[in-house]
Amino acid sequence: MAVCDVLNIRAEKVGEVDLDDALFNVEVNAGILHEVVCQRRAAQRSGNASTKTRGEVRGGGAKPWRQKGTGRARAGSRTSPLWRGGGTVFGPKPRDYSYTMPKKVRKLALKMALSARNQEGNLLLLDNFELPSVKTKDFVAVLDALSVQDCLIVVDEMEKNLDLSSRNVVGVKVLPVAGLNVYDILKYTKLMLVQASLDGIKQRLTK
């Protein structure tokens, strides 16, 4: 098992923890990570683009001109896709872009993402991250002490002071264990885990 130092909010070492190889030392497959990220981004697409067909465009009830004798091509409706202001052929309609992936693959990808951050040396472990009050200044001071800028912080359960203090800080996101996902782990350079979250992560990925 790999050993990881446990730090406090003043960047002082207060202990060590053995990381489970089944979670933090898995062989990383970039292809699987790519597929899971694509699946999440597809699910986030709004899919609300919409165009009108010739049957939905307003008007078009009257024949523009008589069938014969004008010297022009015959026309039956001004909503024809050939005309300016007419309907659209095969245009986009509201749709759901999301699709599913096997649960085992999603769990494996999450283990790979955690392992990637650990193997890169971009995994930090804190004993606790409690703030006495809602102050962005105090939150930023902790990040400065840890020399962290672009970071995902994972806590066991969302704590109000930490959530509100971090909300306006660019390049930082706080997530509970229940919301941990591959996309956010890979999006941020550093991964910071509060020690209490390790049990929740293990429980979630070893069911």
C-alpha cells in the first residue's frame, strides 16, 4: 500500500495513512476515462435546439398564385423549404443526448481517476477542513498555506461554512463523496481529500 502524509490546514504533517491499492493504485486506461467523460458531458447537454418544419411555420394556407399561366414554377405554399421564411428540412428538434454506461465501468473509471492523481503526486490528504465562520479570506489563506490553486476538494459531507466560503473562489470546487465524479477529478490539477471522506469513497466503490 502507498503511504500518504496527512496535513492540517497550516500545511503541517500530523500523520500518515495507508492508501488502498484497489482505489489509488489502479492501472490507468485513458480510453475508459475518455468514454466516461464523454458520457457525462453528453448528459449535461441541454438539447433544446429547435427549428420549424413546413407544417409548423405560420401561414401557407393559400396557394401563392395559380397553377398555370404565370410563367413561374408552380407553388402550393409559401412555407416550402425552398422559400425564404419557409420551413427547415431535417432541422434539429429538442432531444436527450444522455446515454448509459455499465456501472462497473463507471466505478473502474473513478478508481483510475483517483489513481492518476495519486501517481502524479497531485493528491493531498487533510485531517480536517473546518472553518469557524463564512469567510472567503480564511479559505484562501488555507489554500495559500498548502500552495494550492487549481483544486477539487472532497469532503465526507458538505459543511455550510466551507461551502459558502469557497463559492466565489475561481479554480476551486468542493464536493461531497456522493457527488464525486471522473469529470471533476480530471478537470482540476490537484485533488484534496479530507481524511473522513476516505471511508465514504471506499464504501461507494467497493459495493
